[in-house]
Amino acid sequence: MNILYDSRCIGDKSPFGPVWAGQACRVRVRVPAECGARRVTLTAQDLEVELARQGEDGPYHVFAAAFAPDTPGLYFYKFHIWDKNGDYDLYKAGDGTNIGEGELWQLSVLPADYAPPEGYRGTVYYQIFPDRFYKSGGCDLTGKLTPFSVRPFGRFVPRAKDATDFAGGNMRGVTEKLDYIRGLGVEVIYFNPVVMAWSNHRYDAADYMRLDPMLGTEADFTAMCDAAHARGMRIVLDGVFSHTGSHSIYFDCENRYGGGAVSAGPASKYYKWYDFQEFPKKYTCWWGVDVMPCVNELDPDYMEYILGEEGVVATWLRRGADGFRLDVADELPDAFIAALRRRVKAVKPDGVVIGEVWEDASNKISYSVRRKYFTGGELDGVINYPFRTAIIAFARGEDDGAALAETVMTLAENYPAAALDCTMAVLGTHDTERIGTVLPDRVQRRTAAFLQFALPGSPVIYYGDEAGLTGGRDPMNRKVFPWGKEDKDLQALYRDLAAMKAGHPALRTGDIRFEHAEGGMVRFIRRCPEETVRCQVDSADGTFSVERI
């Protein structure tokens, strides 16, 4: 007989998942009576909790305790048991236990005031790569960084490694297509970078305070935001704060502006933003890309420029944005992210901050530092790449359902429920192959899309995925939207799934429990105070269902 403890069973650990600092957490361990156990403790870092004997459960002696950690953080715990044969540690082994070796259980303790915004839980996003979505008229390109070329939008095909090759999509184009976007059931639009930059992807900011001239004017941006808000949609911008562009007003590698870190040297007010090993040619840059010099995010002047009352973040929020998705959050210091979130909430209390994290964000170690995205109350959510990987494997038949269920339940246990609901559930992005290329079969695509919308999180439609766009990695995942050549069946599927998400409160904020996950079919329960639903999908034929129970 095994010693019984399952952290996902509400009888063994309550509540399920994380707790807030000061909130009581109850645990129960059942030890076979034949062991003669006389003492059980829970240990984690400096925490030790004594479990009391509380009667019997069939052939088991029950030990239980309630405790309330006061300090936010991650607690990795095990049990220590004394019985008639001696004493030993009890570890996690899969969904069971093991004596002497195994893994530690994780308990996330959150700041008492941590509360991701309710209005973003389970919402439907639409991601736009601005240069490639839609072009309406022309823009004044007088201030556009050179060199650049603009080719006809409708016939544009991306060219590899050509960062200055533009299709000319702009803000007025987005404004014209807002009814189309809202008609898909979209509630939030997420933009890849829109600030002035040298490249077409704009992850190399040249002037954080300025809209890129090819996208239009500040008035065009504000008008787009106002029109989106009038249709019940919000705007999330990509915040790229781990590096700037080398062609920026701050670094100024070619002395375009004067006063930059390179053009003016140590006398520049921006010089301390950067890390020069051998001025001016050798400096720290993002992943070795010399056109993206890294910044010292905690430099006081940089912090003030980005996060001050009149800084970059506050300025774009006042222009109409509602929140930020933080590029490469793993490379931003915890203190910077925490300060950014405070600024967002100060300007817009219901604003959202999402981080680009590719792994389990609850226990991520980055550059030898355990991150505090949730236990430090820094992020409202992240990008859910673990779900993407698991969904694709299931849709392809590479997993019979068990691995998908394990991935989902691991994050459901480790993430705060509200943060999981705010997490952006992606299938395709500007950094991955398009989902139409990864899953060319319609059955696979239906299976994956249903799970994207039915599982916890906020599903993200990458522009054009719903219209049938395909493409490999950058740059072919950044084609122009195929206006007039859309796949109508796919568009209908996404509209139906968005309506399904919006029509079921349990799919937006409900908890999750799997009833079946094998043989290529998964069935799970989503439950919230308003309703309980049963969801099912069969990867063999792509059939799916949602029913209230």
C-alpha cells in the first residue's frame, strides 16, 4: 500500500493551486495503518508544519494540518514521516508519492493584493503585425528612417533578411477594418511594435515616444483607439524595453541626430543606458544582433524615461492604449517589471500587463534568477506556449491526450486562476510557423482551434490565421492579409468559437477537471459559479461539443 497524497485532489490539498499570503492552506496525508506512523511534517525552505493525527480512513491513518504562509514566494515542499521502522522523506512521483526520492511539490504564495484585471479573463485577442494587415491611403514618410522600400501591398511577398522592406500597412487601415475584427468576436487587439523604428518588425525602437511615420500620425493612432473602444475592444501594445535600435535617437550609431550614446560618447545623457566594452564598436546587444543594443533597464534615467509620470508607458496609455505585452520578459529585471505594472495601474487601474515567457512562468529561472512574475505580483498573465505545444501534439496524434491533460493541469495548479485566464493562448505568432502550416489538415486545425478556445486562457487569433494564411518562420509568417481571398469556412469556425467562448462564463473563468484523456479523445469539465459545462473533442475527426450540465 502506498502513502496517499495528491496535491490536485481537493481532499488532500485545499484550496487547489496557489494561495494568497495569509490564506489558510489545508493538507492531508494518508499513511497505511500498518506503517505505525507516529509523526508527519511538511517541510519547505524555512517552513515546517506539523500534521496532526485525525482519525482513520479505511486502512489508512489520516494526518492533516492547516497553515498560512505570510511571505509571498515559491514553497517547494516534501513530507517527513516517522514510523515504526524509522523516518524518511516522502516525495512527489507523477500523480502519486515515493519514499526517498522524487520531486518536490510546488506551492505558490501570492501577494495579498495581487489581482489581474477581471475584464481580460477569457477574452478573445486579435494579433496584428502592423505593416502587413491593411493599408489605407498613404502616410507622410518624411521622417521615416532610411533606407527603406515600399512595395504594392496586395502583391507583397516577404523577402528573407530584408528588414527595410515594407508593405505599408497603417493605422488608418486598421481603423477601416475594425468592424471586420469585431465581427470575429474579438475583444482585445494586440499590436506588434508601433513605435518609430528602422525595421519592418519595429522591435528596434528608434524613438519610443513617436508612432512610426509609415503607420501614420499620433492622431491616427488615437483615432484608431477611440474607434476600437467605441466597438467594445481594447488595445494592447508590444513593449520592447530590454533593448533599443542602434539607429535610435538614444544610441545613434550613424550620427543621424547628434546627442546619442555613440554620436556624443560619454557626454551623452543616454550613454549610461548601454554597456560598452570597447567604445564605440563593442557593446552588449540582444542575442548578438548588433542593431539591437541592450539597455541597463535599472539605470535611473532609463527608468524615469520609460516609467515616469510623463514617460513612455504613461504617454501611450494616455494616447489610447490599454496595456502592454512585454517582449522578452525573461530579460527584464523583476524590479523593472514591477515598476512598470505600478505605472500601468496608476494610469489605468484596469490596464493589463502580459509577459512573453515561453515556459512555465510560475517557477521560471532566467539568468540564474528565480523569477517572481506571479509571486511578486508583476504580471497579469503570460504567453501560453506550453499549451500551444501540447495542443499541436494532440491534434497531430503524437499524444493520445494524457500529455495534454498533464500540461493543462500543471499550469492550472501552478498559476493563479485569474492569471491563467488572462494568459494569451496562442497557436501561431510572428515568432512561430503559422498554424495553417503546422496543421495543414482541416481535422487537426478544428481540433486545435477548439482547444485553444475551450481551455483556460484568452485565445489569440494571429491576423490571417482565420483567413487561411500559411507560412513558415520569419519572414514567411508575416505575409500580408489576403483581403478578397479569405477562407470563408475558417472565418466561420473562428467566429463560432469566439461566440462559444463569450457565451459560456465557465469557458472564460471556470476551473478545469479532466474526465477522460486517452485514445485521441479528451473530455473535461469547466465550472464557475454561473454554470458548469462539459467539453469534448476527438482528434480522429475533429468533432467537438460543449454542453451545460
